Amino acid sequence: MVLVLVGAMGAMVSRAAIDPISLSDAEIARRYQERCQSVATSSMAAIQAADPTKGSYFDVATCLQRGERREAALARLARLIAPKPTGDMFWMYPMVSVMMAGERGLDDATRARIAELWRTYWPSRGDTENHWVLYYSTLYLAAQSYPGAGPGKWSNGKSSAENMAEARSYLEHWMEVTTSFGQGEYDSPNYIEEYVIGLSLLSGWAHDPAFRHKAHMLLDYVIYDYAVETLDGYYGGAHSRVYPKQIVAPGITPSVALGWLLFGFGERQPNATVQLLTLSGYTPPPILERIARDRDQPYVERELKRTRWRMRNAEAGTFMIGDKRTLPVYKYSYVDSDFILGSTQGGLLQPIQQQTWSLIWRTDLPAAKAANTFFGVQPYSSPLEGTMFFAGDWDTATNIIARSKADYDTPDKLPGGSPYEQVYQHGAALIALYDIPPGTRFPLVTVFFSRDLAQTDEDASGWIFAQGGPAYIAYRPFAHGEWRPSDWTGLLRNGAGGTFISGGFTDWGAGHRCYVSPALRNGYVVQVAAARDFASYEAFKAAVRTLPLKFSTTAAPEATFTSLDGTVIHARYGQTPAINGKLVDFAKWPLFESPFGHALRGSQKLEISYGPERYLLDFEHNASSLTVVPAQP
Amino acid sequence: MSLLRFLLPFLVLTAGVQAAEAPGPSRFYAAVSMTKAQKNSPTPLDSGLYLRAADGQWANFGPRILGVAGLAVSPVNSDVMLLASSDGVVRTPDGGRTWRKVTGWEVADVRSIVFDRHNPSLVYAATAWGPLRSIDGGETWQLAHQGLAKFYCQTILADSAHAGRVLLGTEDGVYVSVNGAALWQRAKFPAVSVLRLAQSAAEPKFILAGTQGRGAWLSHDGGASWNATDPGSASANLYAVAVSPRTAAQLAVGGWGIGVRVSADGGKTWADRSAGLPVRNVFVLAFDPDVKGRLWASTFEEGSYYSDDLGFTWQNGGLYGAYGFDYIFVPPAR
């Protein structure tokens, strides 16, 4: 069936309108190899003998791996590695990519220079999960390249064997924690690429076959985690970390660039991780593309993650993994063919860039222009958060954070977690409650209204309706607010944070607004529906107006809402929510659960399924198996 | 005094442990990060140890790694030095010619490190993830959590009067160990974050603590019990505390917004001595063992300053742009 909806907002193509493509193993593999070849071709074209000032490490690596333009590539590499390195692990992974992929093409002079850099430059390990994965995966491979090298060959004074042992010990530990309790830096549209980089390097070039296999399995695991919550390559749901640019414009995230290479979604975007994946020889198992593309039936994806390690200011509910303290993160996503609404429970789950809940919808706009998202935030900023996750001092924590995350300490920030926010979702509806103490730095509740929304209507009933592509949105604030332009302080518009944070603002940042409420006891309901399920926008609005809703903000905020599917969601701030009168049992929250995958907490196993296919990733025994279950007679 | 005379050749003077004056010029190190120029970047322009030359100039010393927060020097061989850093503990056996990270991935965010001067095989470190101990002079390390309710700590002090006695500043007050950090017991101290400890060399039972939000505290019994001092900074975050190596009567505390406050009577009275400093945000204080009465202060990103009159006037000591974590004076080798 092909359904084309045309409304006042312009053309919207429902998911069902997409021409079917073959999802056979052979066709998936053929298309993937075509994309890889196109990446390699353009990578090699970036290296020109006439201009050794152009070309990246990955362009160089591609030439050396393929034996093309070797002299030009070496000339370019000589320039890249001439200065004293900077960037710590962000220097390590391009360097190691060249060492691995281009190993056979290096000449003696280049090898000597690279060895000298490892001897003299001390890259720090950083302080985030992605830093450590990048650091140790690349340290492992770099050390592997110099077997038998003694402490004098390494800036950190450890021998190759010692560096490899330390790196592997950490990586094995990280893999065990991730497959038992979830990632700490989970489901980040920005930082997924750091994990893909580290794991694709290991799966491509680790000599030890068992370790290489384990890294390959975890790469499949991370990509599955993305595939099951993507809509045409856009990463849906709640995210551990997302930057202000990408929270507004989800199409310019690295995850979308990866979605093109891995599954053929959208258009190719320049991206170094895409280049590295093609160099590594990694090929995703076809089952992942089948899952990423199958949105025929809406489904619920539940996942268990964890917070970043908390070194202090830990609160009730935390638990220990080894000697580190963390808190479970309960992820819930409703995945429809035309939208994804996803959330976590709220609270301080990550420093700086948390996105507690979000809606994305299918869009026909170019990825670079689309702002197909709707979400809320309590713009919390405090040294309590900074010192919970960083080893800094109370009085400088916020200042130092804002040196690189310029929007952290502003009232119009869009990413960020808050200890005063709690979210309860079931199906395509959610309740968010806020209990903000007086004196809080930015005592606001902000809901983002994208410029891509159409037909925004402040209804007399108290609901605010809007249409995002093929999704209808109903938003019911519990307290009065006012409309403000997003970035109302002008911080990002005026270039704060540099290119990485605010570059290209007029393309992605202009034209949005926010509904901002200063009420301290606050909350709202969001109900989303597929436009295809209603005869008209008016019919949707009429249906929502009849939905039973009770709320109170006089004491602890509380709401009871009956959603479009008839579910009764009851939420009271600080208490366990109830669905149809039954308390949610968070103790039984699975590591993964959806029609496409199952994993129990602590299991170190993930079973991915699609129709009769079963793909089992068993990290405890470092084994994977793909089986097709015969149909019952 | 006999104990002090015995110890003098081995003295290593840090902001945390103030000792009596050693003959000759000490080596003066500062553990800092150059954050002033840090813009649109998660990492400072530079980080590490800086060594002060005779002409007053500072030069980088040792590896340039992130989060260098302190230095410990062996009391029996000053060529053996241990660096506290975000990456772990980094050790040199040869006066800084070569360095080696001696901890594994499990150790991070080391904030303070100190030798036990009575037994140089014992070394202690405070990290954001809990205390560590080494029984082989810092070559290998073990977690030392036993007895702690909360693990975060950032200041540690080896009691100069008792072998194996250690004081730890945690998120939950002061803890004391009498068996080389193998087991900790809570001291009579409020449940607040302890940011810095300093012991008097002249009177080792005299210990000064700076806290987060609860000002300065004094102990006259080696850290078993404590009393608040200086009402003028009672609610301040005090990152810096110092005791003169010559007399326990001269004390200094410093912190955020509070500048420098000093006492010349062992904590009975205190006075603000911030006039002349470019900013009232102070992270390190240390009495110079080579110059009688000289007090050093590290301000937040506005440089180091010293005063030869207990804070009435201040001179620019360089290191503009630095975010200081510790000052370390190392007496000349005997």
C-alpha cells in the first residue's frame, strides 16, 4: 500500500510509501559493498600528489591499504605526523588506523617517525567511557605492532606486553559490564561512532582471534542497539549524550552517517568513522538491516542502561559494579513506522548532555535541514552534577565544563538532565513531572517546538496540538508558559563554543521556539499518534480532547492520563508509576526486550531475532551463532 | 625534637605536610593545569609539573599529562618521585629522566600522594574513586577501601609522628588508619567533604583541615578530634590550608571567594590577607621552607603569589593562567 499524505505542511510520505527493496542476504551484502567502494573511491581521490596539504589520515590509510597513490599518500602522511601530536585518544585512533590499514604501504622513514611519536608523546586517557574505549583499543593495537618492545619505546614507560595487557584487561571488563548492565554512555547519536571506531579497529586488526571475535560481536551488539531504535537512520529515543546542534537537527549526527553505510538510509555524509569501517572489512550481519528497515508493526523497545560512574554525591538507588557506583537507566521506546517516542526515567543520568525523552518523525527534508524532533528539558546546571561525574572542584566545575560545552550553563540549553525531572512512558504517551526547589539556578521547564512542526494550535481545552510530518502531537502543559525563540539568550547564534558547538547555526538553529514555564511544580502529558490512524488532524484533536486527564501540582505533582490506546498511566513525583493500576516492576526491566531482541540483566548474552532467524551473541563464552528456526509444520 | 632531627635529612615538604626548614634551596614544584587559555576545548593548554628556577622562571618538568595534582618524593632517595595524575600514578626512579605509569586501568583521578616517612616502602594516595596503598615504594598499588562508607577522597596525609598512621579527607569527613591504610576508622569530624589536610612539622599533633562549605577545622590530638576555627570562613569552600614549618602558631587557609586568611596565634584569631592578590580564589597555600615567613598562594588562573610578611603584601610569583593543585618543596639531597 502506498499512502501519501498531503497537508498544509507540505508533502509527507508515510513509511509505507517507500519502494520495497530486496532484503536478501546477497542483495544486502551487494549494496553494502557498493557503498564501501564508493567511500574508498572518494577517500583515495582526496589524496593528490600535487597538493600534499589535503587529505585525512583515513584518506591516506585507504590509499595505502589499496596500493593506490602510495607516494602521494606518504607525502601527505609525512605532513600529518610532522608536528607534535595533540588530542590524546583523538590522535591515537587516526594514527592507529593508518598503522593498521596502511601497514604494508608504509616506508621505513614513516615507520620510524610513527615509532618516535609513540615514544615521545604521552596521550592522556581522558575521562569518559568513549575516551577510554578509544584509548585502550588503539593502545592495544599500537602495542601489538611493536612486539617485544621494551618500556623505553613507549611514552608511558610500559613495555608493549604491559600495554597490551592493561588495554585488554580494561576492554574485557568494559565488554562484560556493557553486556551485563548496559552501556554508561548509551545510545548517543554523537558518540556511537567512538564505539564503532574502537570496536571496528579491534575486530579488523587484533591478532588474537578470540579477542577479535569478541570485538566483532560487540560491534554487532552496538549496531543492533542502534538498528532497533532507528527511523531511516535517525537515532530515536532517549540518549545519554547529544550536542545542542544535533539535538535540534538529528540528521547531522554521526549515527545518520553510519546509517547510510550500514543500512543504506539517506544520503552519504562525510564521516571518518564511515571511512574506517570500510577499511576494517566489517560487514554487518544482514539481520541487522532487516531489523532496521522493518517498521511494519509498531513495537516497544525496552532497554537497561546505566549512568556514568558516580564518584560522589551519589543518591539513593545507586548500586556498585566492582568499586564503581552507578544507577540503572530504564529506557523505553515506542517505535512506529512514522515516529519514535522514547524516554528514560529522568534524573541525573549523565553529565552535561543527557536527553531524557524525545520524539522524532519521518521526514522528507534533507538530513542537513531537518529538525524533525520534539522534546522537553529542565535546564539544570549545578556543580552538584559536575562533581558527581568529574574529579574537579565545586567552584570551578561549571566553569570548566562550559569551556567545551558552551551551552551547559545557560537557561535556554536544550540537552541536559535534571534531578527534578521524572518521566513515565507507556506506548505513545508520556507524563513528565517536575518538582523544582526554589532557588534552583534555572527554574524553568522548556519544551522544544521545531520549525518543522505544522499546524501548531493552542486549543481552548489546554492542549497544544502540532503535526510533525506523519505524526500528530498533543502536548498538555500543567502550568502556564510563554513562547520564546529557542536560543533566546543568543549564545549559540553568536558562535559560543566554536564551530563544533554552534557552527552553521542559521542552517539548523534558526526558526525554532520553545514553550517555557517558570512554575516550579510542573508537568505535562505528550500523546503522539500516526496521522495515518486518523481521518484528519481535526479527528485526532477531537479524540485527544476526550481523553481522561487528572493532574495536580499543588503538592507533589501527580497525573493520571488515559492514552489513546486506553492505557491508564498514573504518575506521582517521587513514586513508582502505575500502568492500568499495576506498579511498574523496574527490578525486572530487561537488558533488551522487543520483537527483535532479548537479553536478561547480567546475562552477557543477546539474542537477536527476525522471523525465523536467531543470532545469538554470547559474551560469556565468546561465541556467536546464527540459526534459522524451521517453520512449524 | 629528636625525632625531627632524625627526619630532617629526609624531609619532603608539600602543602599537605609542612616541615621544618631544610638547609639550602629546595626544589620547588607546582602541580598545575593551564586552564586560563582553555577555550572551546575540554582539555587545558598544558598540564603537569612545573619547576621553579633560581631566577624565578618556571619550566615544565616530567610528562605532560592531564590532571597532574601532586608529587611525592621518597624520603630516602629523592630521585624516586611519584606523580599523581588523572591517568594514574607515574613513577620516576632516576630524578625525572624516565617515567613509568605504575598503575593499571583501574586507577584514575589521583588527587594526592604521599610517602610514609617512617617506612618509605609505604605510600598512600587519594583518588576520586577511593584511597590506594603501595607497600613497595610505589611500584605497585592496591585499593584501600576497607572501612570507608564513601570512597571519594582528595587529600591524604601520612602522620609524621607515627609509622603507618594515615589521615584521609573524604566526602564523609576525616578517616584515620593506624595500619598503613589497610583499615579506616572515622574521626570525630562532620560529614562534609574534606578538601585539604596539613600537619605541623613542629607540633605533629596539630593538624589543619579545609572543607567544602564548613570552613577550617583544627585538631590538637593528631586528628582524632576536631574543632572549627576561623568563624570568618566558616561556610567557605577551603581548598588550601598551610601550617608554617617553624611554628604551629602560623596558619593560613584559602578558598573560593575567601582569598587568604591567616592566623598568627595557632588559630585563636584570624585575619583576611587577600589585599594585593588579583582575585580572591585560592587553591594552594604553602609556607616556603627556605625563606622564613614566606607564604605562597596559587590563585585561580591569575598566577602564583608570595608574601614575606604573612600576607600583608604580595609579590607576583609567575605561573599566570594556572589552575594550581599543589606546591611541593623538595629539600636538596644529602
